Amino acid sequence: MASKRVGKIYKIKVNKDFYIGSTWDFDYRLKCHTSKSKNKNYKLYKAIRDNNNKFEMILLYNYECYTDTELRIEERRCYDELKPNLNVYRPYTTQEERIEQKKQYKKQYNNENRETIREQVKQYRIENRETIREQVKQYRIENRETLLEKQKQNYIKNKESRLEYQKQHYIENRENNLENKKKHRDNNKYICGCGSRVLNENAAIRNHAQTQRHKKYLL
């Protein structure tokens, strides 16, 4: 089994601002930062140039571990504790954080490119209409039972809210519905030979045929 190595957790101070880092070789890392500060455009190096190339690199503590990942995890713990303002990225991200970062990136990309994406999707659907139709048909055939069960569960789940919506809609539109029903009845009547105005619907016609006025007319 490999033996532990001694890692270094360090701080770079630029006036009141600072950066947190980690390394296996403190002196080599100091040379790297010094060299990069001359032409690299990371936040840390811009701050160093703005400070007349003056900075102080301080060893915070040694940390014994086996791998680079373990050292970065410890750097992340220190980063979270001290909250440096010159680090651009977190030293280490968990699987859950990477998944969340991808979600946020995708969400931002979709928001910024909404019209382009919409046009691309529209064009794809036009060019692949028959293929998409066949895929949807095949999916419904292969997943018929699952889709029916899902539909049933959605119906049960939303039954109360659906009934409440229907009730509210009926209340809000009651006067309009009554007025439309009255107009429909008035516009859908005919004059019978007996002189009565009769609604032109089978039930109404049958009922009218049993009235005394209509029977007298037939005599």
C-alpha cells in the first residue's frame, strides 16, 4: 500500500483579497504563480498585476493524504470555511454538484437561446414528421398499459381540483350560459300548424304532440 504524502494548503494574499490553493510542492507552486501572474488573465493574476506584482503566499498547514483528490477535497473544505474572493472555481465539486451545475448551465443556455432552439425543433419536426409519428405510435403500442395506468392515476389525483374548477367555471359563467341557452331555444323553434312555437328537438316535439291544442288541430 502506498504511503501518505504531505500536501500543503496555502493562501495567497493580495492586499485584503486572498486565494486558497493546494500543492505537493510549495516552492514549485510559488514559482508557477509568479510566472503566470505576468500574463495570465485569471482573477488572481489580474489582482497581482494591479498591485504592482506584489503578493504573499503563506503556508496555512500541512495535510497528509494519499491522492490528489483527497488533497483537493481538503482544499475545498478550507475554501468553504475561509471563503476566498480571488478563486474563480471551487477546488473540488461532488457528483451532485456537477449534476446541478449541468442543469443550471442547460437552463441558462435554453433561456438565452430560446428562439433558436424553438426554430430548430420546429424544423426537425417538419423534416422528420413521418418518423416521429411512427415512433409515437410504436411507443404507445409498447407502453399501452403503463400509459393507461398513468392516465388513471392522473384522473384520480386531479379529480377534486377538476371538480372545483368546473364548479367555479359554472358559477362565473352562469348568466352567460343561461343567456346562450335562451338564445338557442328562441332561434331553434318552428311554428307548428296548430299555431304553437315548438322547440325543434325530438323530446319537445313529442311532448307538443300530446298537447290538447295540437290534438284539436289534427281533428
